[in-house]
Amino acid sequence: MDIKKLWEKLNYWKKGGIIGLILGLLIGTLFYICGKYTSQEGCFLFTLFPPNLISMMFMSYFFLFLKKLGISDKFFQILIPFLFSIPYIIFGILIGLCISLIKKRK
């Protein structure tokens, strides 16, 4: 099946979730690279964007949960881009739902 046809068949909330996933993975990867290879002060402005703040809080709680379970820091570092994308997926789904509601009213 052609990707364009498949994309056209998706609901708006699914499209929003996919776009949010891709955007979250990209930003999460950039955040990981920023924190690992540059100074922490250089990454501060990056955290002020609201989905990034939510992602940071989510990752902090998840990190503490993994620490209680005794799971290593390396595993958490692998999960950073995926954990970072969760708020973006939720925002994408919500935006897709709003678009579908607006289009249904017309």
C-alpha cells in the first residue's frame, strides 16, 4: 500500500499522534545530545518550551521509579528520546481531535 494513500485514510487524531511521535523523538534526541555533549547551561532555554517542561517532569518521575527498581542509568539514557516524545504524542492527538471537531462543524 502506498504511504500517501495510507496517510489520507488516517483520522486526524492518528495523524497528530504520528507527527507528535516523530517531533518528540527528534527533540528528545536533540535534548539528549545537548545534555551529553554541551554545557548544561546551554540547554536551559531548550527546557522552557511547555512540552519540554512536561517531558522533563515525566522523565524525572520515571527516573526515580527506575532507581527504586534498581535499573541502571544506561537503560534510562536509551529511553530518553522515547520518554520525551510522550507529551508530544498527547499534544498531537489533542490537536488532531480539535481539527476533526472543527472540520465536522463545517
